Amino acid sequence: MIAKTTIDQVYETARLEEVIGDFVQLKKSGSNFKGLSPFSDERTPSFMVSPVKQIWKDFSSGKGGNVVAFLMEHEHFTYPEAIKYLAKKYNIEVEETERTDEEKQEANERESMYLVSEYAQQHFSEMLWKSELGKAIGLTYFKERGFTDDTIKKFSLGYCLDQWDGFTTAALESGYQLKYLEKTGLTIVKEDSANPQNTKKFDRFKGRVMFPIHSMSGRVLGFGGRILTNDKKAAKYLNSPESDIYHKSKVLYGIYFAKQAIAKENNCYLVEGYTDVIQFYQRGIQNVVSSSGTALTPEQIRLINRLTKNITVLFDGDAAGLRASIRGIDLILEQGMNVKVCTFPEGEDPDSFSKNNELEEVLDYLKSNSKDFIQFKASLLAEEAADDPIKRAETVRDIVNSIAKIPDAIKREIYVQECAQIMNVSEGVLFSTLAQIGKKNQTDASKHVKKEQKAFDVVKNEIKVEKVDLQYELERKIIGILLLYGYETREFEDLILKENEEGELELKSENTELRVYENVYLNLQEDEIEFSNEDFKSIYQTLIEGMNLKDDFKLKSFITELNQRFVPEISSIIMEDEKDVIHNWERKDIYPKKKEDKVVQLVSETILTLRSFLIQKLISSLHIQTENNDENEELVKEIMDYLELKKLLSEKLGRVLSFDF
């Protein structure tokens, strides 16, 4: 268990915008930062970070919270894992107390798989550096590839001994469970059907050099292993199988080491293999990742899209590889990103080229030979078409098909003009073809929508529109007022119910200077109003107590000490107003009035509305009692009194309140 002093120090030191900036490209927006949601597929930023409040909110998914909540949501960390990650980032020593047996049992399966993977990485590294076979075979191979000791250690490269169960035996002896070794794919388990007790265990990666695959936060998700013998029956490269922690379509090799450089350079180099990434990084070009030998996926592209809008795809001159690259380029364009392509001289690839040339030479080559995707695709396909007019027409249509995938209309037009020049075709023809493709796509989309509509029609009669829970919304608003303005001092108009000379009830007002939380507390206390929502009740009590006892109440400290279960809801309440920033209304000459300019009005209106709501609720309850009571004169009088009070409150609000029960 992590000591409270460590947790407090982590929260005090960690900067939300720095931590999230490692995963999402953030841009300044007033006093806040905004970026693309890391939790959904979007092209317009709806993710907001507040450095002042140390709170984030994702308006597209509804998620939000503090720095720990982000890591728990994004990286699927447990609370202790998130604290340890932040402690490591900010060089804070983690003080731990002994965990109980119950706490040890609470570690979930995902965490057990992470621990097994991290142990495997350490074991393979140890075998590489300390075992005779590891040094003679694995280390020699990496040295021959030109990797330095620092690079090998940086990427945690390793070696799995050429033994049937060397790693598995070591892991079991170290206390790791076989089921997690099997779930991560590190161990292959085969049961003997004749004798179920005789279970056979094999190391999946035996005799291979190992490349650990890290998440964006640096956790080991899986491995790539390269065989060093000439065994034709065995695959040259072998990856970990899909698991609860490793989904190859959502992972990019090297992203953990490259993320800061990608954001800084505002460009990402995309290569094919592990060694391409490592060699580039060692040469000094750090903004490089690989799809690890798999076809590029939309999820992988969106991972890059969080950090930059620019991708440069690098290939060797292999024709099959170039063909596959074209499909990847179209995927990148669909995501609204800018893509360039650079091919290396025949016989060279990113690995060999960066190994055999100095940094300046590599950078110059990349700069001089990186082509816009139109130029690349046109030159590649034009070579194949040669003087064949039919193939030439197919080439033009192929290029226009790619242009059609670009979401931005201005970019599409510019690319059409460029294509017309390169392929010597009139712009009119290309625009006409583009329109045809667009119309076809629209028709296909329309058919899809109609199909979905039919499915919706079947169940729409079963859908019930729920009423807005007004009491919930009012209680939520009170929590928001306390969080944002509770410790501020304002002059409030205090309403006092008095009888006039005619014996009628009247609301008299007196002005009093109070802190906002004091005014809210006194009003709710006077009417003996209690929150109906249990979560809001707990948050309210904690807030009032904290503000009452502390001379210097700080929102960040309050959120840190609060039960983590409440943090997402609180962040959602606090960041509600930031929707105005996301929508950028001011650019449209619309200037929403800020709540801080009308705090007194907001408090008074919310309390009065809640009072009126509860009075109407009470009146409705009394009406039901009169129906079941013949002698209801006193009940009727009570109802009339409450109606009079409701009328006074409505007049004060400047509108007639109507509640439907």
C-alpha cells in the first residue's frame, strides 16, 4: 500500500497538462488547453484540460477527472499504478506499507498479465547480458546490427534461450502463475488427452531475440521475437498473440519513446519494422514508429493523430511493400491527416540507410525525397500504366479515389489541381469524377442509413422518453456553485417571510455579506432541505465541512482527498462552462455571459427554484391525502398556505414555476 505522504507529494507535484501532453497534442485555448479526444474518433477537438483547476473533461465521451483519473481511464491503470507512474515521471520516491492478503488478492487479471510481461522483459534482458548463450548469440546479433549498449538497454532488448521451457520454469519458480503466462502468450500449454495431469509447457519465443512492445505510457504489452537460425519451418518474426492487454491493431512499436519528439517536430515517420525504428532513433531521429509488420489500421493512425496531423511514410523499394503502402495512405487520408511518402534507393531500407549515413545526410535525404502522396502515387502508377491509355485512365481514377477520401473540401480542390498538372488531365474532368465518386459514396451511405432506420423503426415504439429529474439537476447545480465559487464573498439578498398589517404573508429582503457556501448552507438549513441523491449528499457534506474548517480552501486539494468514485462527476460539473470555449462562440461574434459575473443571481435562482419544486412536491402529496380523507378542512388550508408561499417565490423568481408530477 502506498503511503499517504507519497500520494500527497505526487498530487502536489504532477502537472495535469504535462501528463496528458504525453498522450494528446494539446493547444492553448485561453487559460485552458484543448485537443482531440483520446477516447473517441473525432476530428474536432472536444477534450479540455484546465491547468488552474487541474481537471480534464472529454465532452465527446463524457469522461473527466483529475490526473490520476486520466491515467486510470486511458492506460487502464489501477489507482496504485497511476500513482507509481506519476511518481516515476516526477522522480518521487514511493514509500509503501505492507499490503494485506486481501489487498494482494484484489489485483485484477489485467494487472497480473502486466506483471508477467514486465517480468518477462527483465528476464530476457538478463539472459541477453548475463548468460553465455545470450551474449554469444543475442548480443552479438544486436551488435552486428549496429546497436550500441545504450540503445539495447533503452529499448529493453533481450534474448529467450533456445530451451523448451527455460523461461516458463524461471517464471513459475519466481511465483508467477501459469494461467497468466498462457494468457499473455509467453507460454504455450498443451494438455495430454490421455493423461490430463501431464501438462506440457513450451516457451513461445525460444531461441529468439526479443523486442518488447510498450504502450504509450511505457508498460510492456507484448513481444516481437526474431529467430536467428535458418529454420524454414519457423516464422522469421513472431509476435505475442492477442490478449486482454495486447491488441496489435491498436499498438505502434516505439510510440512510448517517440511521443514527445512527434509532438515537438509535428511529424511522425512511419516505418515497417522494429530495427527501422531503433536504428532511426539511435541516429538521432526520434519521432519514428512502426506498425510492427501488420497492415496499418485506423486505430494506429488515430494514435498518431493525437500527437500530430502529419505522417511521413518510409519504405524500401520493394514493389509489394509499395502496393500495401497505398492502402495505408488512403486510410491516413480518411482520418483527415497530411501524408507524405519517402522511398529509399534500391537495396536500402530505413534501417540500413540510417546506419550507413550521418544524421545530416539522413535528414537531407528525407527532406529532399519526401513526396506529397499525389506525386508519389502518380509516379508509381504512371510507371505501370506507361503508354497504355486504359491503364492511364485507371491510374487517374485511382488517384481521384484517394482524393475523395479527404474530409477537407479545400484540400480536395488543391489536390485535384495538382493531379491535373501531373497527369495532364483537365481539372473539369477530375472534378466531375470526384463528384461522381462523392455521389456514389453518399448513395451507399444513404442505403446504410435506411437499413439502420428500418432496424430503429422496429424498436422505436419501445423507447420511452424519460422526464428530466429536476431535483437531481438542481442539486447538481448547487454542488457546481460550491465547487466553483463556494469560498468567494458576495453580497446576498436574504428573503424573510413576514406578515404585513393585513395579516398576509410577504417576503422582505435584507442584504448580507457572506461567503457563497455560507449562504447556500444557511438557506438549505433553514428549510431543512436534504439532498435526495446520496452521492451529492456526501459531496455536499464534505464540501461544507472543508470550507468551514479551512482558512484557505483549495479545489485541487479537495479533489485529491475526495473519494475517487466522485471525481468524474465533479470534473464534469466543474468543466461544464468550458463547452463555450470548445465551440469557440466568440469567433462567431457570440459572447456567452460568464457565470462568475452573476454568482449571486445564480445562487438565489437555484435555491428559490429548489424551494418551489419541493413545495409543489409537498402540495401534490397533500392533494393525495385529501382524496382519502373526508375531514380535510385542515389539509385544504395547509395546501392554500403552501400555494401562497409558492406564488411569492415565483414572483421573486420573476416567472411562474410549473412542475409536473
